[in-house]
Amino acid sequence: MVERKFFDEMGPDEAQVRAPYAEYANWFEGEDPRSLLKKSAEAETFFRRVGITFNVYGQKEAQERLIPFDIVPRIIAAQEWRQLEKGIEQRVRALNAFLADIYNKQEILRAGRLPEHIIAQNEAFLPQMMGMTPPGGVYTHIVGTDLVRTGENEFYVLEDNARTPSGVSYMLENRETMLRMFPELFTRMKVKPVSSYPAELRRSLSACAPPNFDGDKPSLAVLTPGIHNSAYFEHSFLADQMGAELVEASDLKVIDGRVQMRTTRGYRQLDVVYRRVDDEFLDPLSFNPDSLLGVPGIMDVYRAGNITIANAPGTGIADDKALYSYMPDIVEFYTGEKAILKNVPTWRCSEGDSLKYVLDNLSDLVVKEVHGSGGYGMLVGPAASKKELADFEAKLRSNPDNYVAQPTLALSTVPIMTKKGLAPRHVDLRPYVLVSPGRVHITPGGLTRVALKEGSLVVNSSQGGGTKDTWVLGD
Amino acid sequence: MLGRTAGGLFWMFRYLERSENTARLLDTGFRIALTGSENSSESEWESIVTTAGGREAFVQKWGDFDQANVTNFLLRDRDNSSSVLSCIEAARSNGRMVRTALSSEVWEAVNEAWMTLKEQLEKPVSVKNLAEVLTSIRQHSSLVRGALHGTMLRNDIYDFSRLGTFIERADNTARILDVKYYVLLPSAAHVGGSMDNMQWETILRSVSAFRSFRWLHEGDVKPKAIADFLILDRRMPRSLAYCLSQITGNLTYLSRGSEEELKSLALANQLDARLNGRDIDDVFEEGLHEFLKEAINQTANLASQIQDDFRFYG
């Protein structure tokens, strides 16, 4: 037998099932694997018919793909979750305090806890936000903290995703699918519901109405780049579930100092916009002048206190990979406590000693682009060929500032359903956090992404990853 | 409702209607090819392409008006914006844009139509499979329509969807008649040979009216009665008069609560009056061709007035 070196969340073998999975394992024992595989196929048909897809860029014809869904849930015990919740809340509060500071007094820089150049030379830092407080003091209304697990009590934050984290529609649809396919499991196990997320999002956004709003119900809209955006399904899903308008930039116009939506009966005021377009495309007058996705003048309306933009422009500075390595300091600086959730040790290749270490240990490390996302442009040392390592070494040497490196984490595994039965695959977890004045709400669970290829550590959907429903058990 | 959403609904249903009309035209063409004489079929294919509004594009790309070329052009040519494939893709794409305004049944019906037809039309359709494909097109558009009727609120979302349907349909019926108007003229009536019979049948079939016409007229096929049926008869769901009465109804609903009368409603009322209580002899006197040309132009004007009145575009 091959010895497993990864922590499996269901348990090392059939005889030693971990407690949160005990009931599931009992149930599974009594099921016919063939009928489970059939259910798997049914789930796929359902996703396709409903159009739960994401678009793939770079193809000539806009292609819509399904994110593969695995029917084995990822299960987290109540106690484990409470610990995670505390850690996430602490981290998210720190992020907001950091943003308020960095766009106002910059005390953390003055205290010398963060080098100045890391802010000043960062594209994600928006000078336009200096001295301005967003409505309710909230910068990051929606956060998706990426977590990975390496052992019984070891969780790491991989990324903070404080701009526009996506995937929450999959969290909700995955649960719906599981409820439809395995109702009996939900009667046997107490699983905390996730379905109130859209209502919570609505409440949370409404609580951040702009300062000059004086009605009783602010109008809400989701701003999407349009049907060709990779997350368009999610944009329409959230608008639908929240009862908000789904708008494109061409629907919006600044009239009389307000952002207005063009309706069939004239223009109507918009108070809170959950934008799913990047900062640089938000307002061609303030940022990228070529942007067709933006609303000219929206930043002026924002500064005048007549609209709320969620997440606030400029929040990207908080989840920048260059800043990540400073997060333990940041948490401590603003909360006065040690960070509950661990940071992955990170070597900044811009620093000479670190670069040397990274080059010497390239085959053991994961190297990421400072501004990259989606798993693109990244090197997974242990899985790379000699040629890939050599190519990457050249890239590193020519532009070291562009990279950070981390040890290859022994990501935990959770079984997936395969033709040969259950088989362990590596996973991560993205819980969704809503922030409103004085309140942090975390939906129990989140999106579990799973690397479907045996041995693979890359969970991104653009790189062959799938998703699982995530269950947080009640007490 | 957002103006863009109204526009998306309008176009989604225009395209769906068009896909069905294109499929029906092709169906009719096939019938003629199978039953008609050798030398007439080429010109029939040509007039079908003309009716579908793509004559120039066809000649440039495909050349000869034969069955295989016309089938490809009408069913699956992406360069032809009125091909079934183009229409279904455009309908689904508009549907995706206005997804939050649709019931899940309507969305799923249009999404499934797109998934199925895209696959069926991926490769050229052989004569052997044509009937099956045409049936599939018809069934899918019926499913969307049924879902619309059965599950959608009767509010402005419904009105914009219906407007798109009937604008497209009025245009389609007028075109079909106009391409063939000469076979309906009284001067042609006295001939009444087998050629004419076939032409008349073509017209009726291309608006799915062959049986209903026979039912009402007990098999007595007269060109004047055909013109009357397709232009003025309000019992016939594809006649110009029926389409206009529906359009007027939907616009009346949409104009409730607005202070001044909508220009589109005024225009629709004007067009409706032109058809209401008219005698078909009047129409012939005015000149059938002129009457139809005017109907086509006015329908286009009405469509663009609707677009302006309800702010489809910025």
C-alpha cells in the first residue's frame, strides 16, 4: 500500500473515518455506486439546461463551459467552522481598517510596519480614493477568503480576494443540486443552510446606502460587463435572487449629479451598485479613458455621497500578492491580536536574498505572478518538467519583482466520485463574507474547489478544477 | 424596466418568430420541389430566398438556387442573419441578457432550443433528416411560446415579448404576400391552372394556413379569398389585421400611466384603422403591391418608433 502523505478530510482509510464524515460514510456504504454515477451525469445535464456556465476567453467563438460538479460533499464540523469564522472575521476587519488607514492617515507606513514603495508603486492603489470615506466606512462589502487546509488544525489563507470574488452562485446552485439529488442525506445530517446569502447580500448592501440617500429603500443594481463576461451567469443570478436590476454601463448615465438607470419610462435613480467590473473600467473620466464598460462621472457622484459602489474602488491594494506577505503584521497592527489564520510563508523575489533562495529551491516551490490570477502564469515546482523549470528560471531572473514564491503546501484531500469509486483529490475553500457597518456575516460553508486530476494541486476552474458542495454541520 | 431589457425581450421574440418563419418557408419550398414540375422548382427556391430577405447575400455566397444551397442558407448559414441557426443564437443571446426578466421555464426552453438546434444544425442537413429537423425547430419554438403563455406575468415583460412576435409576424406575412402578389391579382385569377393552384397553396402553406383556409372556405381556393384571409381576417393568427390588433392591444397596456399618448401607439392605431373594416376589393383597387409595400414600410417604422418610445438604446 502506498502511504498517503496528504491529510484526507474523510479519513486516512475506510476504517478510520473522521467524525464529520461518519454519517455520510454510513449512508454511502448502502448506496449503489452505479446509481451514484448516474446522478452525477444527471447533475451535469441539469447545470447545462439551466445554463450555469462560465465563458472561456481567448476562443474565437465565445464558449460556455460547465464547471464540473462532484457529488461528494466536503464536510466541516461545527467546531472547526467556529474557529475558521473567528479567523476570517478578524482578517476581514483588519483589511477594512487597513484600507481606511491607507487611504487616509497612512499610519501603518509612518509606523514603519509596511514599506512605502509597496503602496506608492502599486497599480491597485488609487490616489483618487485618498481622503474619502466610503458610505458606512465599508470598503470591502464582499470578500472571498481563499483557505487551504494541511492538517487536522492547520488552515492557511491563500488569498484575500477583496475586489470582486466570484463563485458564490456555484455555492448556492451546488446546494440546490444536492438537496434535489440526495434529500435523504439532509434528513440524516444537520447541514447549515446557505440559501439566505442573496437576502443577506441585499440587506448588507442596503445598509450601506449613500450619505445623501433619504428614502426608505435604496435602489440596487448589479453592474455587469455583459453576457460575454466569464462570470455573467453569476451576475444575472445574483441580480435575480436579490431582486436588483442587472445593468450594463450603457444603461447608466450621470444626470443632475446622480447615477440614473434608463428605463422604459425614463431615468430612475440608482443608489447602490454592486459592480462586477474592475476599478480601471469603472469610470473613463477618472481611470481608463478607453473603457466602454464604465459610467463617465460615476466617481464624482460617489465622492459627492450620492451613490455607493461595492466593493469600493481601490480595495485591490488589500489583496495584492505583493502585500500578502505583510498580512500577519497588518492584522496585528489594526486588531492588536495575533492573526488567528496562518499566512503561507512567502518569499518576495524582489528581495535579493529571497530571490536566491527561490532560484536554489525552485523545484520545491510554487511561484506566482504578483498581479496574476486564475492560476495562469504560475509555476508548481514539484510538478514541473526540467524544461519548464529552466524557462521559469529565466523569467524570474529577468523580472524578479513580478514574482513571489511559496512552499508547495500539502493541500488536504477530499474524496470525489469516480468510476472506480471514491478517490482523494486536493481541495481549497472560499467562504463568502459580507461586511456592513458594524457587522461581518459569513455564510457557513462556501465554495470548495477541487482539482479533479489525480495528484494535481491546481483547483482553478480554468485549469481543470471542479466544485463540491460544502457542508458545515450543526452542533 | 430597463430600456435595454425591453429591447432584449422584443428582439428575443422577434428572432424566435423569425426562426419559425424561416423553417416554414423552407418546408414549403420542399413541398413544391417534391410535387412541382422540374423547371419551376429553381424559381420557387429563388422566390423563397427572396421572401426570407437574403437574395443578394445568397447569390454572392452560394450561387445556384438549388435545394442543397437554399437549405444550407436558410438553416445554418451564420452569415445569414435570418437563418434558423443565427436566429436561435440571437434569441438565446438576448434571452441570456434579459434572463432576470424571464421565468425559469422560458429561459430553460430557449436555452434548450439553442443547445439542441445548434447540434442538429452543426453539419449540413440531408434530405432524409430534413423533416425531423424542421419538426424539431417547430417544436422548440412552440415550447418557448407555451412557457411564455403558461408561466409569465401579464405585465410589461409580456407586452414587449408579444410586440416582438407580432411585429416580426406582420412583416413576414406581408413579405410572403408581396413576393407572390402577382399570382393573386384578378388578372391572374381567370387562368386558374395547376400552376396557379400550386402557387396559392405555397402562399397558404408558408403561413401555416392551408388547413384553416380550406376549413373556412370549404376547399374553394380563390386568390381574392386568400388575400382577404391573410390581410384582413382577424380570426387568422398570422394575418396583418390580427397582428396589428395584438400590437395595438400590447401598446395600449404599455401606455397606461404615461401622460401623453405614445407615438408608437398612435402609429399602430393608424395602421390598425387601415385594416379594420376594410373590404379586400378596396385593397385591390389601391393596388395590392403598393398596399403591401406600404405595410412593410409602416411595420418597420412602427418597430423603430417602439424602440424610441421605450428607450431600447441609449
